[in-house]
Amino acid sequence: MSTGGSMADSATPATAEVRAPDGARPAPEQRGPSDKNPGPPSDAFIVVPVRGAVLFPEIVVPLTIGRPMSVAAAQQAVREQRQVVVVLQKDAEQEAPRTAADLSTIGVVANILRYVTGPGGEHHLICQGVQRFHITEVLDGWPYLVARGLHLPEPTDITPQVEARFLNLKQQSLEILDLLPQTPPELRATVEQISAPGVLADMAAAYTDVPPAEKQEVLETLDLVPRLDKVSRMLGHRLEVLRLSRDIAGQTQASLSKRQREALLREQLATIQHELGEDEGNTAEIAELEAAVAKAGMPEEVEAQARKELKRLRRMPDASAEYGMIRTYLDWLIELPWKTPEPKAIDIAEARAILDADHYGLEKIKTRILEFLAVRKLAPEGKAPILCFAGPPGVGKTSLGQSIAKAMGRKFVRVSLGGVHDEAEIRGHRRTYVGALPGNIIQSIRKAGARDCVMMLDEIDKMGAGVQGDPNAAMLEVLDPEQNGTFRDNYLAVPFDLSRVVFIATANMLENVPGPLRDRMEVISLAGYTAGEKLQIARRYLVRRQLEANGLKPEQASIDDAALTRIIEGYTREAGVRWLEREVGRALRHAAMQIAEGKAASVHIGEADVEPILGALRFENEVAMRTTVPGVATGLAWTPVGGDILFIEAAKTPGGGRLILTGQLGEVMRESVQAALSLVKTEAATLQIDPAAFEKADIHVHVPAGATPKDGPSAGVAMFTALTSLFTGRPVRSDTAMTGEISLRGLVLPVGGIKEKVVAASAAGVTRVMLPARNRRDYDDIPQEVRDKLEFIWLERVEDAIKAGLEPGHAPDPVAEAAFEGELKP
């Protein structure tokens, strides 16, 4: 509710007062028109239109008028001591209403208690409402509004419904008065003494801060029940606002009081500690920090930021929460290696010895690493490339990074990026967050304690975008030699030079690395090991490592080469050597148990001991067994963990020429089968195949290991060979595997992963491989050991594959052909 009055024409307060005593007229100089001007008839009322105010019966309201028409009306009423009708005009922007349509239907008959004129010419009325009045007619001929109408009496019937609403409204009114600040006590007493429901409703509506249109609606409601309901709804809304305002004000005051009290207590505590001499620890701590900042060798910009934070820390009580945050930030700045590192001499011969000692084989990889080190030796200030080792798991990517750090004489740190999906993991969090820390890059440099460390970014292809941002985008700055000299971590908020860090990334599948990030790295591919290389790795490294892991000495346990070869061929089929190391560990744990139980002083594991210790063979040579029937060809496939052999099986059944594909084949591989079948139909005459055979049979192509999805175009040659074998009855040679994409013109197109595929073929017991002639460029990448074991056939067209891959031709079996055709007849 509001205790202030409403204004009609303006809001200018009165500055002088002229009273009109009861029964007396205003002084002549206060009147407007002359006494000679005739007033309106006795059955008509002078009308004072108002804007922005509504007068209710029994309510006293001050009005300010300024329009000539309103001033003339008020002066005439005062002069004749007549009542006026105060009514709300409909359009507040209208300057001079003239008709009944311009005014609200219902106004209030009012007595003018006072008429006051200010020194500025403004006119003020204090009016008291008497009774509702319905305007029916507006009369012409006066310089102000004159109207006739009907008096509307107040209802007097008090029903239980009215009385209940009356009590509820009184309770709401009293509660609002309690919530309002500086409420006059006489207003509360007046509300408590009201016994008429209509009077209470009018009074509550008059003093409630709502738009004039809502007040006019209450004024025009004559029946008590709807009038009380409308006012009760108005007060209910106002009551909710006042309660919420009180709660917010209380919470704000309590919060301010708590903070002010804490600040005062901290100030008093600091003063007491100073008087007792107990603040020397804080002073000594800040002095120690200042000395550390001066000693850290920070760049000018960074040191300025650190000293700024020191000033804040000096003025802050050590008991505050922000003190600990600033102290942690300063610790990070101090502990980072800001000084320019001293150049370290790189011995290329020693680096070659270290690489040879730590890794067997990988000659091309070692050569590229030595070239990298040679460039760093000749141009230590130059921008070295970012190396990325890509290859299947277990081939030694991470250990190569460790060898590079050892060869360069630098610290080595590893940052695991697998599963990182938050940009803040790279750039850090801003200090405004609770528990904020720098990103993994800055944390690793602090851990290494050197600005020129070798940082291994492991599994860079396993990062993924999340709702917190894309870490791949943050890595663009880290791995760009043109940008990482001013790398800015969000937590530090100052630039840090990463140009001296040697970054080495590792990945299994480069397809998962975004193009812009892959473009910043020099990719070095690591293929799988051959069986001979695995034997050497096991003999030189794995056996020794597993002896130490199982608490054995070399004289207590040993494994001969034949046993290692048996484990490699029968129990592991991988590109790397992790499974091989596990199986070697299993064999040595069996020896450790024999020695621990006292059954033997030393254990030697030979080839005959492998199967009793490790169980039955997991892998066997299936090539010869699965390629002795027409329609089966051996293909070569590439997987993220290395190469593998792939069997293509084709069969025909009586039918109408349908093509059935099974084995979870991808879209590209399905298209390869379609292309191979179309090519066989095209070459049917050359291959001595009856064209009608395709219409008499349904063709079913299946690739075993159906639970594994397969895709890619490189099985095209194998598909064509299997279908040709099926329709010609000539089996595919069991010692031959093949790869290559085909075109509808019969060309054999190049494919990728040649080294991995050929190594897998050699491990599976294949002795001949058919490769696209345009893949001759990959021949040098194949290990010499594998090249010596295999015969290579280079294919230009599919006819070359048929000539080299199928067994010699023979006449079709007439009995079998007749039986097959007989099955087609009804």
C-alpha cells in the first residue's frame, strides 16, 4: 500500500496556501471568473477531469490541477460552495475532454476541503469523496465540464460471503501495513476500526500502488463480493512482493554484516599480531618470495606480474582465502624454468649407440632420428620439426622418445592425451575458478624442471572434442614453431616460451588426427615386426626384463630360441611385442614357481616345454586347408594393430542370379564385390565361362570372422580371383595371397599398408604374394628377411592374377555340371 496522494495534472507541490473556511468563499483575488458568470443548474454537477488518479468515497486526496478548464471548474465550485464530480478521463494524453465518451462512466461526488494557489501559478485541491456517481449526460455552454447523472448508493446487505471476504481483506491490509516502512500508526488504527466492507475495499484500493485503470475497475464494481475479491487479489500480489523484498533485504543485510564483521576481526587480528610480534613469519615469507622472484630469471613482463601479486599479498591477511590462491600462483611462477637453458653438446655417434642398444631394427627410423639430432646440433636456435611416431601398439613409439631424450642429454616427460576432451587440460583453468591449475603442458615442464625437455605427447589421436571445448584446437598453438614461443596458459596469464621444448607425438591411427594438427607434424611410420625381429627383441630385451620383473636371475631361468619362436608363431599374432612379452612372462612365472617351491635350482624352457606351460596353440596355419577348394582366395588386410590375412569364400547355389554378401562387409567392400562380379561377367568369354551360368545360380560371397567389421577396396583382386575360381573350377594356389583394388577395365590399382600386409603373409606361412605393380615403390620398405622368404608377383591387370594365382586349368567335370543343371530343372 502507498500512503502518498495522487496527482491529477502535475506533481508540483504547493508552496502557498489560501484556506476557504466553512461557509466562506475564497478571497476575490483567488477567484477565477467574475461573480457575474452564472453557474450550472442545481440538478447538474461541475466535473473535474483528472489524469493518473482515482478518487474513492470517504477518501481524502490532494489533487494538483493546471489546465484552464479544470481551474475554472474548481474556482466556480469553490465560489458557489458546490460539490464536484471527480472522474478519470480515458485518454491521459487528451488535453481537454468535452463529451461523456471522453470520461470514465463512473466518478465520485466530492467536497472541496481546501483550495490552494502556489507562487508559480499552480492550483491544489484537497477533496474528500462522498458517493459514487454515474455520468449520463454532459451539458454544453460552460467553460468547464458540467454533467448530469445518478447517485449510486453503497450496498448495505452483509451476507456471510461478504463478511468472510471482509475479514480476509482486513487481515491482508494489516499485514501490508506491518511490512511497509514508516507506516503512520493512525493509519493502522483507522483500518482496525473500519466495520463497513465497502469502505475497507475502497480504502485499500485507494492506497494500493496499482495502475489507475485497475483502481477505476474497482470503483466501477458496485456489488460487494466481486469488489472485495478484486481488491483481495490486488493486495495478495502486493503482499508477495513485500515479503520477497523483506527476505532479500534481510539476506543482504546479514551477508554484509558477516563480511564487515570478518573484515573487522581480521584487521584487529593483524593489529594484535603486530603488537605481539607474531607477524614476523608472514613478513619473512613475503621477503622469501621476493628473493625467489628476483632469482627466478623471469622475463620483464612476467616479473612485473609477480611483483604486482606480491604487493597484493603484502596487504592481505594470511587468514583470507585469496591469500592462499595468490601464494599458490606465485609458487607456480617461481618454480617454472624461465632462464634460457645452456646448450648441450650432442654426440651423434653416442646417439647412434644409444638407439642401437635400446631398439633392434627400425633402421630408417633411427636414421631419421639421427638426422633430427644432427640438425639440432648444427642449429640449436633453429625451429626443429615436430616428430610424430605413427604405428600399431607395442612397436616401441614411446621408448623411442625416451631414447631421443637420452641421446640429447635432456629430461624426458610424458603427457598422456588419451581421453582428453577438455581444452583446459591443455591451456589450464583461469584463476577465478576454485581449484584452478595450469594445463598439462605447463605442469609437465615444471615436473621436468627444464625448458628444453623432451616432451612425449602420447596417444595424440585419442583426443576428442567435448562440451568444454576442443583440445585439438589448443594443441595447434603448442605444436606450431611460429606460435609456441609465446604460449599463454590461462592460469598463468603470462606468455611462456615453448620453442626450446622437443615435442614428439605418438598415434595409432592418423585418420583420427585433424588435418591442421597433422600438418604441423612430420609423420614417421613404424610398421610391425617380423618373426625374426621379434625373436631378436625377445632375446635381447624381453627375457631380461621379465627375469627382473619375476625376481629371477639369468642363471636360474632361461628360454632358448626354439621356444621363443614357438611362442611367437603359435601364441601371438600382433604387430608389436606386448603380447609376446606377456607370454614370456607367463613362462618365466612357471619357472619362478618351480624354484620357489624348491623343485629345481634352475629351469630351462625349451620348445617342447612351451605347450605344457602355455596350453594349446592359439594360432595355426589355415592357408593350405582353406584354399584347397575352388572359390576360396587368400587376401591381405591392414588393421590398426598391423597386417592380417583375409579369406574370401564364394559359393553358388541354384537360383536366379542373386548376389548374397555376408561377413559384416562395409559399403566400399560391397562395391568391390559388385565390381569383381561385373568384371568376371565381362571376361566370361576369355575365362571360358558360360554366360548362362550367372543366370542359373545365386552367388554367395562370405568373409569369415563375421563378428569383425571389414571395409576397404584392397580386396578387389582377391574377390575377382575367388569368383573366377568358382566359375572355372580351378582352385586358388594355397601358397599365394594377394591384395589390390580393381577397376571395371581390369586394371589393378595400388593400395596402402603394403609392408604390414606382406609381413602378415609371411607370418601366416604364405610363400607367394601378388601385389599391384604400382606398389613397387613400397618394396624397399619391406624387411629384407621377409623379402628373402617370399616370391613377389606384380600385377598390371586381373589377367595376371588369374594366370599366377589359379591352379592349371582342366576340363569341367561333365557329371558335376549335369548334376548342377539338373537341380535347376523342375
